[in-house]
Amino acid sequence: MRRSLLFIPGNNPAMLQNADVFESDAVIIDLEDAVSISEKDSARNLVKNFLNSYRLPIEVIIRINGMDTDFYQADLEAIVSNNIDTILLPKANPRDLIKLDQILSKIEQKNGLTKKIGVIPIIELASSILDVREIATSPRVNGLLLGAEDLSSDLEVSRTLAGDEIFYARSMIAISCRAYNIDAIDTPFTDVRNEEGLLADSQKARGLGMNAKACIHPNQIDIVNKIFSPSKEQIEQALRILKAFENAQKEGKGVFSLDGKMVDKPIIERAKKTIDKAKRFGLI
């Protein structure tokens, strides 16, 4: 269960050392786009040494280089350990996810890992949108992340503040993730100085069913956490519903009314999820 995931360049020692002070639910240490080809080896070693010397108290996700490159195998060999939780896979497709599962299983067994490494595929190609249901059910997958910049490039369309060009992709990812009970993670908002734009973009994504958003700057985390958390009013209403449900059960009632409205199973389940989120994020 995540709200905010902060990208951190794998070649930036200062940001790595402060990765746990930004109040994001997870950090994505980037070995791909943030690192030039000439720095791949040094960034990989930096991240490996950092994780071996310091245990971050939040989820650690590593964006490896794509499996169509010469770097991904070395990435996996260096960083897959009990010090990380999840692999972020660029330009995901079902074939590569099967291969990644096999490679991770071998490394986990060889290194005696005590955990199973999760995977978040990045949906950033038109072909990935067509395969999104298959990708969502692939082994190890616990979330999908929309990569709108690359997707727009693949579609040969411009990215806009309104985001109409990614409406379908957001909807497909949100519905698929909800169906298979994994996280639907929205694309980063790239204008780090535009707080109003970030707020509107986050609200739009949540309104379509996304439950988390990637961040590219620490200043974005507070807004993202707020939008993707239950509000005070939602928590209070959920508590009232669950209290009324408890009383109805004592009276042997299957359905009941609250504030003049009937309350049935879907509303009760939504209230339970709201309270679970509130507890997970320390809101109650």
C-alpha cells in the first residue's frame, strides 16, 4: 500500500544518504534514465555499497536498466539482496517479466535471500497498454507505474497539463490494478515548480482510480500524500459506518440505514479499506 514513490538518482550520494527523511512511502533508486552510459558501473557500485552499509526504513525500489540493454544483468547481480524490496522494470512486456522472474529466482536462491523480491512494471509503450492485464498478473508484480512521457513519445503525441492523451492509459491501469488488487501508480508530474498543476494532476489521477503517484522532487511528496490519503471527513464517516454496522450485527440486521441512506456490503467494504489506509499511513 503506497501513496508516494520518490525517484532518487543512483549516482547522487547526497540524495541517497537523505532518502529516508523525505516522508515518501517508498524510494525509487534510479540506475536507468538518471545515469549516463559512462556512469552506469560507478552508480551501480555506489548504490550497492550504500545499501550494504545503511538499511533504509522504507520500501526500497531499484529501477534497473531495460532488458533490451547490456546493463540489466549486471544491475540485478549487484543489487538484488535482502536490502531491497522491489525491482522497477522499464518498458515492460510479458516476455521480459517471465525472464525477470526466472533471473530473480536464481539470484535469490544463490544468495540465500529471506524475502521474495517484488516487481513494478513501467507501462510506457502502446504495446504495454494492450498487454496490461497480462502484465498485471505476472509473477511478483505488486503494482503498475504509468510512464506518460515515454508513452506519449511512442504515441507521437504531446504531453499536456490537461492529460487527455493519457486518459485511456490511466483508466486501463487503474481498472487492471483494482481487479487484481495491486497498486496503480500514476506518472510523475514533471514541472516541479507548479504546485497547483501537481494538485490538479494528482486529483485527476485519483479520480480515475489511481492510488499512488511517483515524485521526481521531495517538494512534491506532501501534496501527493495528502491527495492519495483518506481525508479527515472520509475517515470520520468510515468510522461511523463501521460502528453502525457493528450495532446492526448485534441486532441481526444484514442492511441498515445511516443518515437516511441504506448501507450495504459494498459501502461497508469501502469503509474498511478507508480505515485500513488511515492506519497504514498513521492518520488514526
